[in-house]
Amino acid sequence: MRVLLIEDDALTAKGIETLLKKEGVVVDTTSFGQYGLEVGKIYDYDGIILDLMLPDIDGLEVIKKLRAANIKTPVIVLSGLSQCEDKVQCLDIGADDYITKPFDGNELVSRIQAVVRRSKGHADPVIKIGRMTVNLQSRRVEVDGNVLHLTGKEYSILELLCLRKGVTLTKD
């Protein structure tokens, strides 16, 4: 899984990056909304984690511009703004989820996985392809009931291929 993190607080960004990398997620990080917007339009991310209060452009504008450019990548908003109106506004303009700061790392990981799974057409964390079963939650792969022992890189590639079944992928 590949995620774009747009977060201007260096400590928070580093913590999220470390957490996601432990889960085998490839993370590209920026602290600027405009740069994140451009990168989000160019590269095919599985998800975008977005802070609302950025130094150069408001996070709401980032969401609006992504959706106006027909970018369907799921966006999870991470914000210190906890008012119901803020959450509703973000969801109404195209965010897929909203998490208030401070947050639990396990919850963040689970929400990212759930949103990405659903965006790829998989409501269940278990994907069956032929004789192979891939459990996205436990990161376990079985063929005919026998567990495959894969390296982190092998699993990441297999997960990517399973989530994008039927889609031509670039080398990147």
C-alpha cells in the first residue's frame, strides 16, 4: 500500500510515518498542501492522509481541488478541529474519513486499511483469488490452506496486485 501524508507538524508526521512503515506501508510525506496536491494528481496513491491546517493552503482546498481534478484517491483527514461542523464540511466536500487529534495509532492504521479496501471494492479484509487467500488485516497469505512465508517486500507487491486486480500497473 502507498500513502501520501500531508502534515505540517514534523513530530506528528514522523510518528505517523514510523507507524505506517512498521505496517509495511510506503509513505511519501510533505508539509505543504500545494505540493501534496500536485503529487496526489501525478502518482497513484492508495490513500491520502491530510491535515487541515497547512502553512500554504487550507486542507479543505486540497480536497476540493483533488475532487475537481477527478482524483478519487481516498482522503482521511487528521485534524485538531473536533467540532461536528468541521467534520461534516470535510465529508461533504469529498473526504472519506475524519479523525481528530490526538488519535490512537492502531485506529489510524485500521481506518486507512478499511478505507483503502472499500475504495478497491473489497469490504472484507480477506481477498480470494483462485486458490490463494490474502488476509489484508493479518498480512497472511495461504494457497490451498498452506501458509506462504513472504518477505515484507513480497507481501507488499502481492497486496498491491490483489487490490488492483484487473488493472494495468506501472513499474513504479
